[in-house]
Amino acid sequence: MQNSECLRARCARLRATLRRFRRDESGGYLIIGGLTMPVLVGVVGLGTEVGMWYARHHKMQSAADSAAVAAATEYYVNHNANVLATQAQAVAASYGFVAGSKGVTLTLNHPPSSGPYASDQRAVEVLIKEPQRRLFSALYGSSDVDIGARAVALGTGGKGCVIALNPSASGAVTTQGTADVKLDGCSLYDNSANSSAMTVGGSGTLSAESVNIVGGITNTSGITTTNGIATGQSPLADPYASASYGSFTGCDQTNYVAKTTVTLNPGVYCGGLKLNAGASVTLNAGIYYLDQGSLSVNGGASLSGVGVTLVFTSSNGHNYASASINGGANINLVAPTTGPTAGIVMFGDRNMTAGTAFTLNGGSSEVFSGAIYLPRADVSFSGGAASTNGCLQLVADTVTFVGNANFAVNCKGSGTKPIGSSTAQLTE
């Protein structure tokens, strides 16, 4: 009897204990925490890794942007497609994305493989990819996560071949009559703020990559461009403002007249240099200072030289030298590639009277390789070889095209300076 009562008491206490345990919730969070801990760790890990991947992608995008701009600029300036991939890889590597290392791939497409610039040779597309190893997020998968970046850049600027520096003239650039002006792969710049800064008269035509004017334009019907006509632009800086032709003294020749075949040496030609019909003059390499007077080349005369700069100046500040090249004259002058006058074949003194007349009307037999730099001159021009391989720039106060003219600026290694900034802009 006593044993039975003891057993019932024990059972009652056990039931009471179980009831209290069932009602007690003080340790429940441990069980719940234990069950949910893997999920919580995974979520925190995934969030951390997503942040890391985002930061890596941001850096990768910067690398792709810079690589595309560098490659597009290289092609736009030098037209050498063979080095674009190497250029892009070098830029990407500077950001820590080395093609072929740690799974990094870099693909360059020229032109881009897709998008609005897919057929534009000026555009370059760069794609970078890199696999990312999982850390905490490996709870949700074992394969690497690939992140990538894409950029497209378009080459612009730096390809000017004609610039009029006058800030206010009407018709600072003018085409007359039936002049046919071809700027092959290069652009025209006009710094005049006049409402008629550029004038296309008669049945003249002009084709260019682009036409860029500070002021306005009269008659656009004869103009064709690849990249449009832009007015209201900012004036362009003189690309040769820092160039110097050195100093000179005395006279090596005075009022020199060539009538036959002759070879001349660099020096000071006081009173100018005149080539009569039938004269054939070869200039040895160097700088030729024309101190006052004029360079006069008549029809039937020939003037040639490699590594030559003709400087038009005055030792007394008056009667600055100018030039008159007539139709039928044969001109073939190539600028030096090094030295103080590198890239400049004709150099006008910056102190000469504004509007000093230069007549360069030799037509198709008038070939200059380099820059005709006459910042204070009013230049009347027709000439230039009809070749896309040429290198010809014309920088003057004002420019008038009076006949057919051909320009191209394939000037790599010529010593010339770019007209307009040589760069590229991101488009995608």
C-alpha cells in the first residue's frame, strides 16, 4: 500500500515537471537559432560577396572604359588597327586585369560587334570578364560567378587639316566659284564668331569629316560631311603657338632670281626668292629665311626639297615676306620631322601685318607635306595631291579656296601637331 502511494506521488511529480517544461519557452531561441544559423550565415555571406563583386565590377568597368578610349584614340590618330588589342590590354592591366591571368579575358572588337556603332570604323568595343570564386555563398552553389564589363568608345578630334584663326572675320573660310575642296578623313575649323564666318559661294563644294564653326555659315548646300556641321563651337587654340623658327642675321643672298636648274642651301634670302619659268630649284634640308620681299614661283618653274622650312619674316618689322605661287608651277616640299620647325613647311612670322596676302594657287602640281602655318596671313589656296596618303595642314588667319584642293592628314612620323584634341568619347 505504501509502495503504491509512493509510485503515484512520483508519477504526479513527473507529470507536473513535464507540464512545466512544456510551458517553459525560455530556451526556444536556441533551437530556432540552431536551425536557422546556416541560412543566416549564407545570407550574410552572400550580401558580403555581392558587395565585393559589385566593387570588382566597378573597377572592371573603369578598366574597360579606359581601354576602349585608348584604343579608339590610337586608331583615330594613326589608323593602325594591328596595335589596338595590345593597347587595350596594357591599359586594362594597369587596373589589375591582365588578360590570360586568373581567368581574365579581354576581347576587342573593331568595329563593335553590336549596338548603334557596329559598322563605324572609328568605334572600338572592349569586353572584360573575370570569374569570382564563391566564399560563404558556396552554400548555394559551387560554380564560379562570372562578372563582366563592356565599353564602346568613338574616336573624335585631332584630325583637323584646315583652321582659320581670325576671331571675327566674315568669310574667314570661303570657297569661290567652282572650287572642289576635299578634306579626306579630316575636319575644318573656323574660329570666327561672325554670323557669316564661313561662306560657300557659287557652285563650290566642300567635303570633310566635320565642319566646326564658332559663328555661323552661309549656304550649306555645297557641304557634305561624315560627322556633321557644328556652329556655335568654342574657338580652337593655335596648334603651333609654341613653335619657334629661331633667329637669323645678315643676308646670304639678296633678290635672288633662279632661271635654270640650281640647288640652294639654307640661309637668309633678303628681298625674297624668285623662280622664273623654266627654273628648277632644289632646296637642301634646313631653314630658309625670306627676309622681306616674296617667294615668287611662276608657271613652268619647279621647287622641291625634303626637310625644308620656308620662314616668311622681316628683320626690320616692315614689308614682311609673302608668297605667290602661280598655276602651272611644280611644288614638292616636305617639312622636317625633327628640330624646332618639325612638321612645318611654311612658317609665317606672327608679327606680320594681319591679312598679308599669300597666293598658293599651284593646283594639282602643288604638293606640300606638312603644315602651312601662316597665322597672320590671308591665304588664297588651290592645290594638294589627290591622295589619301598625303599629309597637309593649313593654318592661317583666313582661308579662301579659289580652285580644287585636296587635304589628308596621314601624318604619322611627320612631326606635325594635331589640330583639335586627339581623343575619344565613350558612347556605350
